[in-house]
Amino acid sequence: MKTLNELIEKVKELPNKRLVAANGVDAHTIEAINEAIELGLIDATLVGDADKIDATCKELGIDKSKFTIVDVKDEAAAGMKAVELISKGEGELLMKGLISTDKYMRAILNKEYGLVPPKGLLTHITVIENPNYHKLMIVSDVAILPLPDLRQKVTMTNLLVKTAQSLGIEKPKVAIIAAAEQVSDSMPATIDAAILSKMADRGQIKNCFVEGPLSIDLSIDMESVKIKGMKSEVAGDADCLLFPNIEAGNVFYKTNTKLANAELGAIVAGAKVPCILSSRGDSSLTKMYSIALASLMV
């Protein structure tokens, strides 16, 4: 797939999944979910203050009967109830509505109904459509893990590969990002990158090409690859980018959206179901793309 619209077309071919929105009372969330329903992507349950949901639907001109509504007045309680419904099999993907990220994540990690397997790892994965790149980029982590260690990076790489394969990329190309392509003991990220690359060479990370350390230009710009004379399956044509820390990933994510007119869809991977963790400020289109990505990942 080269565009996020292709992702939507793919999901249209699949049976509908049921989305549960945690405190799904705001206009952007309801508008995105309504559009996803209209496109035939999902069925939906909105958990939150029924009066607010009714008022938002009236404001948007949306028929609220399209949704199953579970009336929960409190924001945090709505998050917990949404996770409980998923845990009981009454939904197949979870979405963050008008609820703070810490309360949303607390619900996902809740011991009674929580969605994280024992010793599981949650990581944020973003699929970015940048008009200046020739295909979709699959990126981690920009929102959850501040400074992943090597073991966590192995899990993150595997989740990136799983996401890429769901998009139809049989053997994705994974770039392990650092500030330079040379291994240096003064930059620990380059050492982790070299280890991950060798693990893939020896079959410890499967079904992908892994190259690292790679600078961002060598990962996505073939002209830079030619100038530096690098020989690699990944360089200049990466499908997936694994960033060394949240600062690097978050800056890349926001630079794409704010300066390069990129569109994106994003999920939290590693839970028992895909979880949509969009920002309160994200557009309804971004949220709709995130719904489609989560539906495909189910």
C-alpha cells in the first residue's frame, strides 16, 4: 500500500469489527466513528455521558441510533468500562475518546480487565503517508516508551513487522535509526542497532530485513545512499523506522504532520486488541485512518 486510502479500501473487504470508544463524547471522535460506520468498516459502542453524546450527535447532524451507547458519566470510569466490554468479548478494538492518555492507559493496564498479556509490552505504532516518500512509513515509538532497552526494541521490531505484514508487505525493510551509520560506544543507540541487525541476520528476528545503525537520510533517501556508497536491502527504501527514544520519534512524527502535510493512522500495539491512541487535537480524518489500521490489525 502506498496511501492510507488503500488501507481503507482493504478494510472494506473484511467483516466489520466492533469498536468500543472510551469516553466517546466529543465531535472529532464521533465524527470519525460515524464516517467509519458509513464506509462499512466497523460497528461501534460509545461509552460515556449519554447526554453529551446526544448533544454532540445533534450538533453534527448524526443519528445516534447508529451507535450502541453505554451511559457512564465519569471520564475515568468510562475508560474502565470500555476495557471491561472488550475483555468480555463485546468489542474487538478500543479507541481513545475525550479521555486523558494517563487514564486511558491506566484502564488498558487494569489488573482485573486489563488488556496486556503477562510480560507484555505496549508500543505506539504510526503509519505515515508523507507526500515526499514513495510509500507508507511505519514508525515506532513516538508516544509511550521513553527510552526502550534492547529487549524492548526486539519486541518493537517484531510489532513493526507484524503491522507491515498486515499492510501486505511480506518481508518488510526495517531501519534502526541512530544519528550516524557508524557503530560508536559513545552512542549506545548505534550498538543496539548493530545487535538488532545481526539478530535478524541470524534468524532471531524473522521475516524481515533489518539494517542498523542508519541515519534518517540513509533510511529514506536513495540519493544519500548513492552518495555514501552504502550497500543494503533497507537503505533508501525502508518500510519501518525504529527510533532510539521517544524524543527522536516524536520530533519526526510532528515534523511530518506540521511541516510536510503528512497524514497518519496510529495504534497502540502489544495489547490483546489494537488500541487507538490519538491525540485530542488530531483531526477526524486521522482518527478514521487509525480506526481502519486497528480494524486491519484485528
